[in-house]
Amino acid sequence: MNYEGLEFDKDELSTAMRLYYNDIVEFITQPPFQALFSEMMAIPAKDRPQYVHDIWLNPAALAAQGLHVPDGILIQTSAFGDRRPTLFVVKKYLPEKYHCAWENVNWTFNNDFAENDVPNDPESSWRLPLSVSVQNALIANECDLQAVPADLSALSQELDVTEIVKSEKRRTIRPATTHE
């Protein structure tokens, strides 16, 4: 079944998504990835955003640990409206032809939290997220992300745009390509 205006159907999109998720799963189940993740999770929760900045967002640090990010896979910081304490995501963009329906697939890595501490009601889930910089500063100071006033989300987004807060800008790791 094709949807009006699309050159693909639900099954084709699902197949593409599954293949791209497989690439992510293959990457995140590698022993070097798992070792770095275990190392990060062994440190206090408040120190993990800095670890993400220093290690996960640093291609040289990853390479020094034996982890090489495959072409097309990105490691980025992220924040969500439900304010779960997200540390980073591993993402892969789908081919351009699918972007009108679905742009990418990703696997999100969060700091520890109790499931009932993060609301799943539509109003909370779809509110403007905090900027990554502010979210990470709050995590580092052991603040309750759910207690942050809604007005701070808009302000924190504005601060990131003007680069006043620079501790955790969204950065993408793209592996270097070699030329022969």
C-alpha cells in the first residue's frame, strides 16, 4: 500500500529502518563500545555528562580506546521534552527518499532514572526540551530535571543559540575518511 505522495509504502520504510537499526546495534554491541559505556556508568551520575563530552564526543579519545565510529553513524548529545536525563544518542540517517516520512533511527543512552520519575503524559512529553548545555549542568549539580520551570526551557534554548552556555554544544562525530 503506497501513501499518497510517497514513492514507498510502510513495509519498505520499515525494512529500511530495521536495516539501519541493525547497523547501530552492531556498533553499540562491540566490546570497545560496551567497555566505554560500562566505564561511564561506573562513575557517579553527576559526572557522566562531562565523560560524554570528553570521551563520546571526542573522536581521538574514542580511537584511543579502540572504538571507531563507522561511516554514517553519528554520536550526538540530545535532550527531550519529557526531561529524561539523556546522555547521548547514536544515530543513523535514513536515505533521503524517506525523509518526508522519517529522517533517522537512533538509540538513546540515558543517565539512571526511575521510570515513574519521567512523565509520559502528552503535555510533559511534548514540552520544549531544555538545551543540552543546561540539562547537563543540572545533572552535574544533581538537580531534579522535572522541577525546572517550563520558562527555563525557552531561555536555555536561547542561551545555546547565542552560545552564552558553551559547556555541551551539540557536536557530531564523523569519522575521518582516508584517501589513497
